[in-house]
Amino acid sequence: MRMPGAGRAAGAVRAVPARPAAVRRRLGALWSWTRRTLRTRRGQRRAVQTLMLGCVLTLLPSTWMHAAAAGRVGDVAGAPKTPVAVVFGAGLWKGEPSPYLAHRLDSAAELYRSGQVEVLLVTGDNSRVEYDEPDAMRRYLTEHGVPDRRIVSDYAGFDTWDSCVRAKKIFGVDRAVLISQGFHIRRAVALCEKAGIDSYGVGVAEPHDATWYFGGVRELLASGKGASDAMLGRDPKFLGEREDGVRKALAGPR
């Protein structure tokens, strides 16, 4: 159904798309200018300076996050005893946790069984009815021995910053163990620290396959967005009223 005001206004000039020949001419002119510029020593120097500046700006957010997480990342055995563990979503395959997400949940269940954490906060995407990360995570954990009453779900953890801010502002988490893969865990720790959560990250070990390398490259872009969100104090997509699920779970029987 067409929304009111969606039609083209009367008398508006219809945009004429650029013709392929015109586009080719413009690209050719740009390429010729670039070649002429790079033939000169001054042009080459500027190109190198621009490239170096781009590299610095790309790596700066990731460098900040590694520095912020220094001394706060380890494995399951080294995790401090903490009331809450936060498990970040990592995608579903046919409604079930992806292998990477399953490995995060395995580590969370291990932390619970060993008594290092008391409550698991699972945070993920439920923006569509047919896609529900938190419930899939809860189901996996209960099948692996974690009581349902010790699991709390955050259905609006659309990205790492949203999950960290909501853990603090909505669920009242002040200290937490964070669980994710090694290429992501430092960003998670840095952002949760910025959100006001005293954090320790458990980096889940994975084989260095194509997925792992893709995740590492993706982190360069995600780090820039995360750093921007943290510096600007962006509110999550959904915030809402404070929930007492974590408090009730901690107060209940183990």
C-alpha cells in the first residue's frame, strides 16, 4: 500500500540517470588525472601520506580497545568469580546456535557448573519473529545442564555496544565475565568498561579457519563503529524500562 505523500510531487523534475558513456568518460578522466598525479614526486608523496593516514585512522579504534582490555582477557580457568556472565549472540543456523555461538555457550555452561558465575545473561537479536537468538541460546544452555531460572534473556542486543549499555542500564549489571571469540572479546571488554561494567573477557579458542580470519578483518570496521558509539554515548536502539531479571535470578536458589 502506498503511504500518503509517497508519490512524486506534481511538476517535479524526473531525474535522468547518467548514461553509461558519460560515466565511462568521467571514470576515464579520473584515472588519467590519478596517473598524471602519481608521476610527480609531490603526487607520490601525497599518495603515501594519504595511505598512511588512512591506515592510522583505521587501526586507531582497535588499538584503543586492545589497550582498554589489557590484563582483562583470559580463558575459562582464569576467569574471576563473578555474579554474572554475559554471552553475546553470534548467529543462528536453522534456528539453532551457530558453531561459534555454541562454543561461547559451552564456555558459559562450564563457568556456571564450576561455580565461577551464578547467572548467565544471554544477549542477542530478536528483531524478527522468525529469528530469536536469546531463546535459542537459553534452550542450548538448559540442554547442557544450566537451570532455566539462572538464565536471563536480553532480546535487544543488536550489537556489542547495545548489549553492554543494556546490561548496565536495564539489567543492573555492575561486574561481569564476558564470553566471546578471541577476535571480538577485547572490543566487548572495552565497550562494557566504557558502559560502566567492571569486565573480564573469556576469549573462546577457535581454529584459525576462513571464518576466524573473516571475523578478524570485520573487527577493524566494527571497532570504528564501536569506538564512535562509546565516545558519543549513543543510546541503544531499544532501551525501555529497567528489568529485575538478573536480581531475581541471583536471589533465587542455584
